[in-house]
Amino acid sequence: MDLHPAEIAALLRPVVGDATILSVQPVTGGLVNTNLKVTLSDSPHAVLLRLFQREPLKARIEAALDALLGDGVPRARFLHFDESNSVTGHPYAVLQWIEGAQLGVVASGADEAALAELGARTGAALAQIHSFRFDRYGFFTADLSVPVTIDLDRAGLLAFMRQCLCDGPGGERLGAELTARLFAFVERDGDRLNAWSGAPCLTHADFNPSNILVRHVGNGWQIAAVLDWEFALSATPALDFGNLLRPPFGEQAGFVEGLAHGYPAAGGFLPDDWFRIARIADLFAWADLLGRRSEDPALTVDASRIIAATIESG
């Protein structure tokens, strides 16, 4: 969304007053909302301006999550939120600008010791997220209530796969042979999900290395921020682990060992078969991606490869 500097200044005024805008840069990575890094002459010197262009409800949920999380979870804090504005009419927020590098970029050049530390720090942050509990699995309303229960057990996964792969286009993209193998696998092994059901908890649901910023402090690493909370819901921790441990992270022993140490050390629970359960839980996400209306050939290739590997490792 193109905005004149005077319009940006008006949106930022509740936070920064009459500070001079030095530069405005679109932030890469966002596919739906407008995200602008605004550099300022006065403190806080840089902020993120986000205009929510998809669903007003998503904006209200993110603002409510920010209020819920308090100081425990590292993230870009909301400095200001308004459900509408006189410039564009959209809900918008002014957030902290967080300096850091994407976890995936840092990990690609890290040695085993650094990978273990990054895994432990990531596990601790994830345990903090999962410490927020709810009454049932499901999607949030604006006040973070969960009015409708969703099923995340074997039966729920099978039903969702039928919706995406049989009623939707996913099965055709995946191919008849692999689709049949996938259904047989979930029929046989899907009950493993029950070992990690537990109390429904806050789940980020897009917990991948590009949404995790890290920075080097002193002699070690810390999580600077977990970004992009628009898909958060009340669910099982296995969904976040499944997303995080897609290749290459799930193949890096140092990172996995650090994660397995850092998560329970910060209060999280890991069942004995946690890695395998996470891979099964991630089938919810792959079915969803395959069943979407638009087709991405590269995504179909990735989905086929990872689904086949999940079945074969069973």
C-alpha cells in the first residue's frame, strides 16, 4: 500500500509525536499486510508500521495476544493499535522494531555447539508460548475465547485429510498412490497423537526459522523475537514442533538435542516419542497446503517428499 510521508506521520503520531521520519522501507516477507520499517529522528528511532489488509478479526486477535503474552515471550510488542484509521480505513498497529537475524540464516553457518545453544534457546521460547492454556482446541475470537472445538487426534487428522485431499485438490496434486499410502499410515499410526494431547495451549502455528529472530549477546545466543502471530490458535504443542523440525532443522542433531533439553528445562512436556509425533502432527499443515485453491508446483514437490519420508520412517 503506497502511503505519503504525511500519512505515515499521522498514523505514527500517537506513539512518536512529531518525530521526523528519516526513511521508510517496505519489510520483505509479508504476503498480505503492509509492513513498513520507519526510521525516526528521535527515540525509539525505528518502529514497524503494519496495516492489516486481510481480516479485521486477525488484527484484533493479534492485539489481544500481545496483551496476553506480557513480558515472557520475546516478540515485537504493540506500541499502539487502532481498529481503523482516517488514512486508509484499515486496522493498524505500531510495533517495536526488533533487530536480529533469522534463525535459519544463523543456523546454516553454525557449528554443533552453536546449534545446540540455538536449539535450547528456541525450546525455552516455545515452552513460554505453550504455557498459556485454554479450555479446548480451536480458533480464537477477538477476546481469545474458543467457541468451537476442533479435533486434533487421529480421527480429526483423517477427517481433515479427506477435506483437503479428497474433497479438495490436494490428492490429485499428491498422486493417487502416495495419497493412499498416507491414509493407510494415519489409520495405522495416527493414535500416537494422543500421547501429546494434554491441555490445549497457545500454539503459534507458523513456528518456522524465518519467523524466529536471534541475536548474539556476550558469549551466546538469545531469541530476539518470535514474529507473525496471525495463525495462532489453541492446539497441541506438536503442531509447532512439526513446523520447526521440517528439513533441514529436523536433520541437525545438535539443534534437535538442544531443543529437547531447552523445552522441558523451561517447563514444557515432551513425550517419549515427541519427534515422531511432531512429524505426524505436521501432516495437518501439509494437507492444508496441498488443498488450497491455488497450486504451487515447488510446494507440491516438497510436500510429496516430506510426506513420503514421514511414512517411510514409521
